[in-house]
Amino acid sequence: MTQPTREKILDVVFKLVYINGYNGTSMAMILKECGIPKGSLYHYFKSKKEMVLAVVSERINPRMDEFYQLNVEESQEGIDTLLAAILKVSKKELLVSYGCPLNRLNQEMSPVDSDFEKAINSIYNRLRDKITLLLENSQLKLDVDKESLSEFIIASVWGSISLSPTQSTTGRYIQTISHLINYLKSLKV
Amino acid sequence: MTQPTREKILDVVFKLVYINGYNGTSMAMILKECGIPKGSLYHYFKSKKEMVLAVVSERINPRMDEFYQLNVEESQEGIDTLLAAILKVSKKELLVSYGCPLNRLNQEMSPVDSDFEKAINSIYNRLRDKITLLLENSQLKLDVDKESLSEFIIASVWGSISLSPTQSTTGRYIQTISHLINYLKSLKV
DNA sequence: TCAAAGTTAGACCAATCAGTCTATTTAGAG
DNA sequence: CTCTAAATAGACTGATTGGTCTAACTTTGA
């Protein structure tokens, strides 16, 4: 069973836009990579923008949890789930090399298009809230503000994997992010 | 005395590329914003790429120190200079709203063009080394690795100001980055 | 079996892209 | 003033952009 056309398009567009950016990816590149004619593509999506917004909601959004391995395990405290997730990022080669796809698209599109801004922000907020929940489900020092800590965690992980796309390696990421790990551990009671 | 044409071009290109990105900024936009004819622009720069690379070395590079207010003051310890600099970032509105110009260009261009990658990396390395130097000139706990700590500092600052271009505010940045401040303070002897 | 709907196919379009070219104006040196 | 080089001016080009349109093929349900 071959993959339905629409799904294949979303996969290809996700990959190309992730690496080349929105403006760096042309419809011609997408058609070539998909191996489909133009008519098919515009049958499923009425414009480039609508197509990439579909990638945001149907590819990036549902995979954020998977990317960051934030599946809550009942057996451990929230903060330990989080610590494990931060380390597991190093296992995702694409993520370490190219940075977070949501963050990349955010930087390129949010300043110039409010539809992208809204779509991206809602995913970001969902991720932040999920992390906040994990933190609230942990024994931390009382004066720790969970929401800003969530933001700090996301910021430093995204920052670490975006420092240098080509120089980035698993080892380097682990070294850099070890400081976040240290800090988080120091917040435990 | 009006600003020389070449300098004006660099200023305009810096601003437009900072906000719209490389591929999001057309030569036509640049000409219009500068109010000059095409002949002038191509008299000073032989291509768009060379022009933006000139912006990297003649605008972004010399202003990195200024951006991050990393001017060493003899009177205080390195880490205190650093702590002050991290807070002073909040005073730079553009920086807090749109993120670091070097980081933005890095994410867009480094994966697809090695000339940009090299130019950006060398600036990044210079910044990291400067911060490392400040750290080495500080009384920190002995087991702290200064180089990875520099990377972590840059990563979390860049990450914090890139989280949400339009939602970003001074106050939010300070809240997020307070965790970095806490961590750094905890490393002092 | 046949018509309708869904899908594929790609020629075609106006607008825009980065870049070239020649002509003209301006500025400085002698 | 005169000559030369620098700078300005913008028409023009071929390639590429996102997007449209009609025709044909395939699938589906009656």
C-alpha cells in the first residue's frame, strides 16, 4: 500500500521547509521531491501558505510530544521525566543538527505573518503548559516559579540545538545542556 | 553631511534581513528602502550574497559586543560583568522582540550555504571565547567547565529572546532569564 | 454500464527574482 | 577648463516564483 498523495506531500514539505525554510523552499522543489504534477498539489492545498500551515498542525503539532519524549510515566516524578526527556533530545540527530522545527519556522514567519504566529504560538503554549504540569507534579523548592522555569527549559534546549547547525553534535549538546540538568537538580527539595 | 551610499545600504540591508530574513528580503525592497537606483547598489556589491556577507562582517560582527554590553570593566569580576550584561539585554527592545540577528541568519543560512556558515561561526566563536575569558577571570567552583558554560549562557539567552517574537517583552525575558542568573550565582565560590 | 466525483497531468500566466548593460552625471586631480 | 574615474540611473534579460486553467484519466457508486 503506497502512501496517500496528501500525506506524502505533507511529509516532503515538512522536511524541505525544516531545512530550507519557508521562503527557501519553492513549489518546484516540492513537486520534484514528491514526483507529482502541479495539479495534484493544488488539488489538495489551495496555496503554499495553507499547505505549510497544514504541516504545522498535522506534522509539527502532533509530533512535538514525540520529539521531546515527554510521555508522562506514572512511575516517576515529573521532574525526572523532564530530565530524561532533555537528555533524550541528544538521540534525535536531526533535532541536534538543525534545531527545533517549530522554533525555526517561528523565527522566520512570526514576525511577518500573523497566521503563522498564531498557529505556532498555540503549539508553543501547549508544550510549555505540559512542562509546567510536570514541574507542578514535582517536589521542588517552594519559591520556584514553574511557568518561567518551563520557558527557561524550552529556551535553553532550543538555544543549545540552534547554536551551530553544522558543528552541532550529540556530545556537544550534552555538554552544554548539562548545566541545565545541574540547575534543575539543584531545585529539587 | 549625508551618509555615504555604501554605509546606508549596509544599514538598510541589516535591518531588512534581520526582520524578513535573507530569502524574505528582495533587492527591490532594498532599493526602495534606500531610495537608490539598481546601478548604485551593484556598483558597491557584486551580488546579494556578497552584500549580506558584508553586513555580517561590517555590521553584525562589530556590534556583537555592543549588543551584549560585554565591555570589560576592570573594577568588577568577570562573572559580574556577565550578570550585568545578561540583564542589560532586556533594555534592547529589538533584541528582545526579534532575537539575535546572528542566530537568526545562522538558522536560515548555515544549513544551506557554507560561506555563511563560516562567517557566522567565526563571530560566534569570538563571542563564546570572550565569555569564556570572563568566566576564567572569576572565582567559580573548581569543577565548572568554563567553555560549555559559555555555550550554555549564549544558548539560554538566545533561546529566551527567540521564543516568541511578538509575545516577547522585557518583563518576560527577565523572568525567564532569572533562572540563568540564579544558576550562575550558585556557581560562585 | 454509465455517469459523477475525485485525481492526475502539465501547459500556461503575470509577477517577481537576481543580475547585466549602456548611458549619463558627478567629483576630483592636474 | 579638461580629463578620468567614480557613482548614478534605470531599461532590460532570462530564470524562477506562486498560482490558474482545461483536459484527461481513474475510481466509485448506482
